[in-house]
Amino acid sequence: MFKKGSKINSIFTGSCPKCQNESMYEDKNPLHLTKVLKMNETCSHCGLKYQIEPSFFYGAMYVSYALNVAVGIVAFIVSFVFLGASISQSFIAIIITLIVLFPFVLRLSRNLYINMFISYDPKAGQK
């Protein structure tokens, strides 16, 4: 499932969607908040330009919105239904969860978005 060549591998590792040989990001750690969205311009292995067109990753905001809604719903269900918290405590749990997961959701949304447009090519970067 997470083997090289699957979109899931590229999405969760942040690797190049075309060759999956290197990270798209300058810093692999999403917890370095000042560098969370700093990306390499191209893949050094296959030459894929990540910024396909100007402002390409603005579309990832829609993916980020959907992911944040899903995370918020899960946080609410866990806190309200399973932990028995009140409504106000559940909304505080949602806010805290979204703040903690913010850098991961940002990267995941970019990874999902670029993988919608670029497919894996096992021959990419070979000479």
C-alpha cells in the first residue's frame, strides 16, 4: 500500500509525485514552522517542476479546507461522543486539534493537490 509507485506513498512522504525519489520540501520536518511550505523548485532526480503554473498551490487551499473540516468533525466526535465532553469543551478540543495539526494539514493538502495532476512514472529520471 505504501510502496513506491503508489500515490499514497507520495502523499504521505511528501516525495516527488513523478519519480518518488526525493522530498518536494527543503526541510522534511513539518514542525519547523518557518520552513513548512518552502519547496524545492524542481526535483533533482527527474526534473519535475513543482510549481506547474503560477499560483498552482492556491488550489491546495480548497483541499486544506476539506481536510480541516474532516479533522474538526473527528475531533468533535471523539471529544463529545467518546470522551463525554460538553459542547463548549468539544469546540475547544476542535480548536486545539486544528492548531496542533496545522503544519501537517498544510503539507498533506499540497501533497494531495499535486498528486491529483501528476502520476508516477517509473522511467522518470532514467537516462
